Amino acid sequence: MSVRLATPQGKWILFTTILGSSMALLDSTVVNVALPRIGEDLNADLAALQWTVNAYMLTLAGLILLGGSLGDHYGRRKVFVIGVVWFALASLLCGLAPTAEILIAARALQGIGGALLTPGSLALIQASFHPDDRARAVGLWSGFGGIGAAVGPFVGGWLVDGPGWRWVFLLNVPLALVCVPVALRHVPESRDTSLAVAAGGRQGHFDVLGAALGALSLALVTYALIEATEGSLVVALTAFAGVAAGVAFVYVEKHRRDPMMPPDIFASRQFTAVNLVTLCVYAAFGGFFFLVSLQLQVVSGYSALAAGTALLPTTVLMLLLSARSGALSERIGPRIPLTVGPLVCAVGMLLMLRVGEDASYPRDVLPAVLVQGLGMVTLVAPLTATVLASVDTSRAGVASGINNAAARAAGLVAVAALPLLAGMGPEAYRSAEAFDASFRRAMPLCAAMLVVGAVLAFAFVRRPAPDCRRPQCRTHGNMTSPPLERPEPGRSGA
């Protein structure tokens, strides 16, 4: 079915996909602002706050490739609606959680819902709209999603300072109550008919084992890093088990007929290099955005609303300039942007060292945020374009999914490891002096990761072929991961 964008049905399809994806996007940006209040209300230590962030990213990163494939097989609208309902119910559980442990478990469930609805929203657009309208629809979806990311920290801060942090999660419930009926009434069902019957005549082959091993490896390594200060035998055994699960994941993917992460895709030197750059830069971004909201509230005395609004210029710059940055990269090649962008971001993070007690926003915070934003503008769009250009067009969806999962996994590991490397104790966020000292050790570490990413880009990234695939998501406002691209309808991929 080919729906035209100008029709009422086309507008309803665009509305519901934007609303659904915005739920997951908002959640990834607003929770950091609420962390100090969550810790205070639930009497949680720093490790619990790390898990509040990481439990969501863990299941999302581990299952996002599988989520896209489920939609292709069983129906994109069906899986999208299931994801929205699942996400809303998990959000309700988050908002009602009486303890940190229940909140962490609910956040993990939220990530499963996010893995179903995030790839599904874009897949519905590409499967539903007429080819002549598809690029414009994707652009509108990407742009409005970026606006949602921009207002997310502001809305989150307002909710935390007003009704309370629980409404950061409860807000998803009325959004889902609007999204689901619209999707069921106006969005046509679609699936990849070429995948209806898998090899051997059996229907619905999925790399569930690979997804489980990948998520298990991330979970065990994350646990070991967060609990490493204990120095116990259990932590050591967990770390070993995490590495073993990672090795098993690589083995399974190498020997499966239909792996979710085909090892031969890394035969492209360019693809491998860009994913290494992704790991470096998004590890730095993940650690930075986890710590900076805490620094502004715990040390500088900002309210949650002020802390959320403080980072708004970064997102605005990405919304306004990311398309132009992508066009510039197409003219000059990705090597310079992918080298210069991380270096500019590193300067921005080092400027954050000026942010301490009684920090002035115009003098101390804003210059660092603007420099950080300019670096991300220079970096993000060329990164996505280079990922897509480094593999065959038919594998663009898989390539984008792997890159997106790599970015989320990098942020996950960074949130777990950075407090350990910076010497943050379990109660560090309760003391302005202790947290400030750790923050000043953490920012140079984030900057160093960005420098490593810049060196890798300069050494290994080259100009792609002139006829390579270009991303449809050209307007970008998500600061925690690259935009997720999908293959054209009828082609397999994540």
C-alpha cells in the first residue's frame, strides 16, 4: 500500500510514528535530569543510579536488531503497537516503583519495549508511504523527533521540580493511549513477504540465541564494572563470564545461517573503522551526559529544570545544522569531519572543567555546551552517512542497526566504567566536594576517548564511492546514539 503524505491517512501515520518514537527518545534524554531526586527519594547509592540508566540501555542495545526483524516477519504495525503498549506498562511500573530495585527491573522492561517500537516507527514510514513521499516523510519524522529530544530535558526538569520525578515515566502512559488507537485505525499493516518462509520451509527464524548472548555479555560486564570497587570473587567471576559470553556471541554469529550481526559485514575496512570511531565517541558522550546533569545539580546548585535546560543549545545546534554538516561531508568526504568533530567535542568537555560550585551559566556552562554542540554537529551526520556508504545497499539496514547498537553499548559501558575510573564512591553524588573532584577526573577521560576516535578516523576512514547510499535521516537531535536507518521495503535487515 502506498499512502500519500498529503492525505489525512498519511498525516495520521506520520503523527503516530513520531509520537511512538518520541516516547523512547524522550526517555533517553530526561532520566539523567531526574537522577539526583530518584536517589534521594529511594535512598539509592551511585550504583543504583548507574543501573537506572544502564538497565534501559542494556535491553535496548541488546534487542534492537531483533526488534526490527520481528516487525519484518510478523507485521510492522503489530510489533510497533506491542512495543508502545509494553513501553507504557513498563513506564507505569517505573513511576510506581517503591524501591530502586523495582525501578531498575522496570527500566530493563522499558528497554525491551523501546527495542520493539524504535525500529518499527521508521519501518512503518518506509513501508506505508509512496516512494515519492518517503524521503520527505522520513525527514519530517527525524526533524520532529529531534524537537522532542530538544524539549525532553526541559520537560523532564519541569516535571522533577514540579509534580515529581515519577511523572517523567508516567507521562508515557497518556502518550501511548493516544498513539495505539491511531496506529490501529490509520496505519496499514505490512511485512517483508520475502521473509515469510525461511530456509527449509520453516517460518520465523530469528537469532534469539545471538541476541541473548549479546545482552548477557553486556549485562555481566556492566555488573562487574559497577561493582568492581567491592573487589570480590563474585565480581571477578562475573567479569570472566561476561567475556566468555561475548566470545560465545561471536562464535554463534559466525556459524549461524541467519545471524543478526553477520560477521562478514566487518570485511569492509571502512565499516569496521567507523564502528570503532562510534564506540569511542559515544562512550565519551554517554559518560558525559550521565555526569553533567549530576554535576550541575549536586555541585553547581542548579534545579532539575535549569540543569535540563542548560544542555538545550547542543540539541538546537544539531537540529539546525546537522543536514548542512551532512551535505558538507558529501562534498569533502567524511575523513575531515570525523577527525575534527571529536576533537572539537573534546575541547568542549575540557571546558566543562570550569563548571564548579556557583557556576555562571553564561560564563562557564554555555561556552562548553556550544563547543560541544558544534563538535557533535560536525560529527554525527557524516558518521551515519559513512556507515551506510561502507556496505552494499541491500545491507544498509543491518549496518545502521549494528552501528546504533554499538553506540548504545558504548554508552552503557561508559556509564558503568567512568565512575570507577574517576574514583567515585557509592555516596559520591551526595557530597558536592567529592563529586566535583571525581567529575574533574572524568572529563579528561572522556576527552581522551574522543581523541582516540579522531585518530582512528584520520588513519582509516576514506571517501566512499560516489554512488553509495545516503541516509534519509538528515535532521538529527538525539544525543545518545546515531539515527537508525532502515532498508527499503522488501529488503531484509534490522
